[in-house]
Amino acid sequence: MAFAGMCPYLKNAKKVEVTVCECARFTFPDRQTRRDVLYGCCGHPDAWRSCVFKLAMDKYYERKFSDGE
């Protein structure tokens, strides 16, 4: 599934039953709720940048690849 401004941590959004990002595994009650989240956050041109999971993963990779380790 390709989005214009897709979050780089989104791993599998093809299956309706389960959507996987690098930090979480999501299940949704119906297709409309899934669509609302994916297009409103994960695939939104700007909104994905403020996702709490994306911010957590950014900090994780900063720690992992920092010069101090």
C-alpha cells in the first residue's frame, strides 16, 4: 500500500485483519476504522510525523546509533 507521505515504520498495511508497524501490531473493529487511522495518520502527508509510535522509534534509533554506544 503506497501513501504520499507514508510513515517509514509502517511494515504491513495490506492485510485488513492486522496492520503492523515496527513498534506495534494493530487490529481494527472494521474497515472504516482501519482506513481512518491509516489515511489519517500513517499515510497522511503531515500527520504521520507526530505519531507517538513514530516518535518512540525515532528515539530508539537515535539511542541505537548514537556515538556513545
